[in-house]
Amino acid sequence: MASTASDLLKFEKMATGEKSGTWGALANTALSRVEEAIADVTNISLHAKGGANYTLSDVQYNEHNDGANTSESHCAAIKATGTLNAAEKIIVPLRNKIYWVWNATSGAHAVTVGGSSGGVIEIPQGYLAAVICDGTNVEALTPPISVTGVLTLYGRDLVLDADGDTKIVASTDDQINVTIGGVLEMTLTAAKADNLDDLSALGTTNSNFIVGDGTNWVAETGATARTSLGLGDAATGTVGSEVQAYDVDTLKADTDDVLAACFSATWESKGNTGTASIVPAYTTSNYQYWTVNGAFTLNDPTSLEGALLIKFINSGVHTPTFHADLKAMVATDTWNTANTKINYVLLIRQGSVTNYKIIATA
């Protein structure tokens, strides 16, 4: 009965009664192949192969001969050297086997490891990685590690928790995605990293604002920050063309808004009513008062937009007339005509309708 090769490492398995007197030498060769499968490195040259690829020598039984590049496929490690002029593939037998692969080539081309068919693994130049062939595909056992100790994930996920939903991955070239609990929380690109550099370099000067200048983040203060924020010279009271100057007692609006005048907490004296027809209007305040010294008429304030509170102080006994266009609110009081009494009239105009409410004092 003839010798047979072992299934994976292909050392010689002699049949009973075969090769009398040579068992010692053959057993030593088989043991050498086992040792080489554990600890040996086969050095292969990919220099200027032009994309022809490199198929490991799969000669069985014999010991590895590194100089002649024979019986290589059972070795523990593969070191590829040479200057590449095209992408190259190191082809291993489609049998179960673990390899350490060291890409020591130069030239801007890729080196992959795989079988004659099935999946392959790329090893970056200057890096080592452990790969495994399962008889169909070649898969990575470790991420690539550089000869200087740099670990690269090479587009794979760095998983940080047990259930795999918190991870960091370079999903595309020059972009890092951070996922926490299955939710994409941050995408970091070179441009965003530059922005973070800008922010980290800014000083912590008191009263500074951080603003974008169209290119970078910068720290500004005083008039420079106000200009960047479109506020004009707020320190001198000119806040810009769209907003009038700030005043502690007055809230104002520009002519583009529906609020056409001011609000102020200061009561504004409007004088005596006499028997005139009064048309309420804003001047400097939405709080106004009149002295009632005649039976006056309160007309519809057609120019009013918003609310106006008017205080009428009786000087004598007089009853006003409310214009027909004024609409009394529900539960309005009856005018108190007694001398020295005060009646308040709240006017609220919305659109073309003015509503009023009398609030009489006892």
C-alpha cells in the first residue's frame, strides 16, 4: 500500500510494511513539516510581477526550501517583499489553515491573500495580519498591525460593548462614524476635525463670543462680535436698521412689524376732554389719562393696532358717548359719573374691529 498525504499539512503518512529501512528519514521529514507549520516563514518576492499573482508551492511530503520557494503552503507565515508595479494576490490552497502574512513590499499597489476562488483579505504595506482559510474563503483573524505596532481596522468596526451596538467605524474614506446603542451619534470628517481644532485653540477670554467667519471658528468681543451677529453698535444704542434703540422702560418695533408704536409703563397725560370727540392713538405710551370736564365722545381708533389703556379722571359729573363702531366686551362695567371717580377703558383693536371694556372704580 502506498504512502498518503495528510489532509491539511500534506506530510507523508506511510502504510504499514512500506519503505522498510527509510522510516527514520521519512519520519524526520514529516516532523520538520510539522515544525515549519508552527514556526517557519516563507519569503516570497512580488517584485515587478505585473499582476501575475503568486501561488504558494504546494509540493507535498518535502521540507520547505526557502531559497527555491518549494513546499511553501504549509509554513506558518508568509513574508512578501519587492517593489510592486501592479496589485498582487498571494494564492493559498483551499484547505483549512492559519497564516501570518507580512506585507513588506513597496510601490503603491495592494496585496491580497486568498484562494483560487472565494473571499480575500487585503494586507496594507508595512503591516502584518493573521488570516484563516476555511477551505472556501480567506478571512481575517486579526486586524492589520504595522511593524511599528500601529493597529489598523482597515474599514472594519471597532466594537466597544458586548451586544455590538456601540462602535466606531471608518465607514468611508476619511470619515469616522460613532454609533452608541445602535444610533449614529456623530460623523467626523477632516473638515469637522479642523473645526474642532479651531475651537480647542480659542482662548477663554471673559465676554468673548464664538462665531463663524465663513471659514473658521473665531473668538470675538465688543464691536467686532456685535457686527458679526448683525447687531450694529449696541453699546451706543443703535441696534440696527430693523430694531429701534433699547430703553429700559420702552419696548419698540420697526415700521415693518404690526406694532407701529411703543409700549411704556409711564402714564401719559392727554389733557382735558371738554366736549370734544376723542380719537385714541399712540404717541409715547400705551398708558394714557384724560381729565373729564365735559360730555365727550370716544371714537374708534382706526390707526391703533394692539392694546391701549386709558384712565379717565372725572372733574364734574359727565357721561361719555361710545362710537357705534366700538364693540363692548362681555361683562363691561357701567361708567361711574360721580365727581373725582376714575374709569378705565381698555381698547383692543385687531384688524378692523375695536373692542372696549369699562373698568369703573367705586
